[in-house]
Amino acid sequence: MRMRWSWRAVWRVTRRVTAAGLLGALWLASGSTLPVGADVRVVASIKPLHSLVAAVMQGHGEPYLIVAGGYSPHTYTLKPSDAAALQDARVVFWMGPGLERFLVKPLEALAANAHIVALSETPGLARYRVRQGGAWEPDSDGDEIAGTTDMHMWLDPINAARMADRIAAVLGEADPVDAAAYQANAEQLKHRIATLGKQMQDELSPVRKKPFIVFHDAYQYLEKRFVLNAAGSITIAPEIEPGAKRVAAMRQRIKALGVRCIFSEPEFAPAIVDVVREGTGARVGVLDPLGADIPKGPDLYIALMQRNAKALVDCLGK
């Protein structure tokens, strides 16, 4: 028996197929893939969070990453492919409005259709206020502080382990069939993070008391977990170049405290670091809160933390 199709039925089917194909093409063009073998589509905002989510999802899909490559969430602009991925997402992980301000309005529009998870609100996290005063004072030439909570919480490995539990719980609710697999992956990830924390403790112990300056105040969680001696930051808002007054004050501080190292970041031009360093005798290293040139995926978080520990030891230990 031959089935007859009305032109309206053909149009409906064609439209659905074309839309699905277009969405898939946009997603693949962005460098990420649709999850395989799972109904849940997941988006993560920045590379460290994406890495934790990818590790928990491993074998059961791959999350989409928004801020890829060497971009910073402080200066990022949403792309059409990002908008398409968000529109299709069932779960979105981000730190929260204090960090990824570019996502605030897009996520408000998605709230009815997706589970949006601010990992900064994970129970049990160590939380610190944005530092102010002295070496952390905003530049009078234009620095602004967004919010009162320091949002770089993933740079404390214990925080990252607690985020892994939160991620597994959320994914298990969205995809109950694979809930046990997500939890098992989270347990493996937490074991790797615990080992990482012990290694970093041993590596960083010899340089704990040596003062250093960072590009922007992103490392408070790393410093407090491993008892490091940060003496200030070049800028408070990394997207705004510090003024002459702050540069002069930082040079004076570097000399007065015998600061050994000034750390730049790969997401921002290093020229201002060279200006601050001039005439101080301090060395220059690189710290990276995001993993700019580390390939995205489940291993990025461990690699990122190991690289930052090595950077501190190599520069401060000389």
C-alpha cells in the first residue's frame, strides 16, 4: 500500500530535519560534539568547569564549551554557535554572574527550559570575599570590582572535588539511566584531585614564604589552600589597564618587599607586566587560571593545576 503525503506534512518533516541538521552543523563547527548515547545535552562556560564536567560525563557524552581557546570570561562575547548550543541545552554549568557576566541575560531567557547550575553555590565550598585595600586596592583610574565574592573557586582542589559531586548529582537527575556512571566517574575524579592536592602541597612547600605579584587577583583560593605569599596584583579588573599611579605604587612595593616574581597571564597582553617590572630586578613567570593553551577535556583541570604549581616553583625557587 502506497502512503500519500500532503504538502503540509512534507513541509513539517523537512523543516524539522533541516533545523536539526543546522543545529548539528553549528555545534560541530564550534569544535564540540553532541553527546553520544545520552539524552542530556550539557553546556559548560569555561575550560576548568568544562574539564570537571567532561570527566564526570566520560563515556556518556561530551559537554559543549563556550569560552574556548585563550579567551577570558572577563572580555568574552557570545558567538552564534554558543547561542545555538545554549538554546539546545538541558543542563548549563557556570560559576555565576560574578564571573561570566556575558551569560547573565542569555541564561535568564533559558531558565524555563534548562537546568542552570551556578557551581559557585555548591554546598561546602570555601568562599572568600574580593580583596580590597592596600595592594588589592582598586585603581582610581577606572578599576571596578564586580560583586563581593571572589569567583575563582576552582583553583582550590578541595572546592573542585566538591563541584564534581554537585555535577554528578545534577547530571544524575537529568539522566537517571546513567546516574550510577556519573557518580562512579566523579569518585575517580575526586581521587585524582586528592592525589594532585598532596603533590602540590609537597612541591609548593619550599616557596611558601617567598613574595610574588600576580597580574590580577585570581589566585586567592590557590594561595590560601597552599599557604602562599602573594603581595598584590597589578590590576583588579583585568580588562582595564592600570594607571600610572598604580604602576608606580606596585614598583615601590616590589622593591620594598623583595618580590622575586611577577606573574603574567596568557589571556592578556604581557606588556604592562614588563612596564611594572622595569628597574625592579624581579623575574617574570606565567600563571593561568583557565588553561588557555591546554587542550579542553577531562584532563585539563589536573594539567592546569600542575602547570601553575610548576610555574610558581620554577620562578620563586631560583
